[in-house]
Amino acid sequence: MNKKRDSESGFSLIELVIAMTVTIVIATIASSLVAQSFRMRAREDTRSDAIADAHRALNIVTREIANSGFGLPDNGIVPGDTGANAIRFRANLNAYMRDSAHQPVSGSQGILDRDEDIKYMMYNDDAANRHYLVRYDAYIAKTIGQREATTVLANRLDGFSLQYFDSAGNEIVDYATNPIALVSAWRVRLTVGVILPAEGAPESPGYQPETRIDLQSEVVLRNASQITY
């Protein structure tokens, strides 16, 4: 009778403490792995969004700069307002447009319309640690207002740089002291950069170091000798 009562007795206090300790350890490890996987997923989502934003911005800027100099006797670059991190360019986009009487349309005689005098530059908000690629339209600024002329093209970029090359393929490097050198620019190389911050602490599980991703594009300007292509 005593043996039956002993076999039906529950866990001892020590066994219960050991079981609870093992359960807590397993739950802690499992929650740590889940949290780590969520952090990695969030970082990958951030990476994908940033790269998509950079691609979109690069495509738009490249397409517009490709029109620089169209309908003009030069490459369209404005030397005094162009440099390593900003570019201002012009194009007479409706230079060859004619009405039904084969007469030049209004505004075709110069840089008189929107999208014909554009500047791209980075705006850095150091207080919020945010960087914006901004598009500025001089026509809108003149006719409507400065505020309306500025458009944020991308807000996930950490870098925007430009290099200029002449027709022989040589990089133009003296434009800082000699801005007029940019009138010989034939080709522009654009680079947009995205920085992904480090995730976790070094040597800790799931640690991912800071990563920088650069995307590049090259575009040939509409120089006078290429005005018909």
C-alpha cells in the first residue's frame, strides 16, 4: 500500500526548480534567436528600401542630365553652380517644336520653361542625421516661389557625387579654381551612396558591421556636336 502511494506522489521541490530553470534557459535562448532574426530581417528590409530609393533617384537624375545642352550651343552645364556634390544644367527641351503653321512654339527660343534649368544637390539635416537628394527647378522658383521649386527626390541617400570628363576621357579636376573648365565636359559620372549602420556589438551573435553601397551611372551630355542624336 505504501509503495503505491509513493509511486503516485508528484515532483519534489528540487525537481520542480530544475525543470523551471531549464525551461527559462531554453525560452531565453529561443527569444534571443527570434529577436536576432527580426533584427536581421529589419536590416535587410532597410537595405532593400535604401537600394530601391537609390536606384530610382539615379535613374531620374541620369535621364534628366542626359538632356543637358539639348538645343543649346554648349553642354548646358552652369559652371559657377556645379561641382563635386551638385550639378546645375540647362536644356532647351522644345527648341525644335513647331506649331501647325510650322512656326516655333512659345518658349522655344531659350531657357524659358520648367524642367529646362535644373539643379541637383544634397541637403544634409545634421540635427536629424538625415540626408536628402534635392531637385531645384529655377523656372518654378522664378514664377511660383522658392519653396515650390524644391523637391525631395530621395531621403535614404548618404552620398551624391559627380565626376566630369572631357571628350578624350580625361577627368576634369581643376573646376574648383577654374569653373569655366566644365564647359568642356563631355561625360558625367554619378555616384549615389547608401550607408547601412552596424547592427549589434562586435563579436556578438548576429553582429553585422556598417556597410556602404555605391551605385554609379555615366551619361554623355548633349554637346553641340551631338545635338541631333
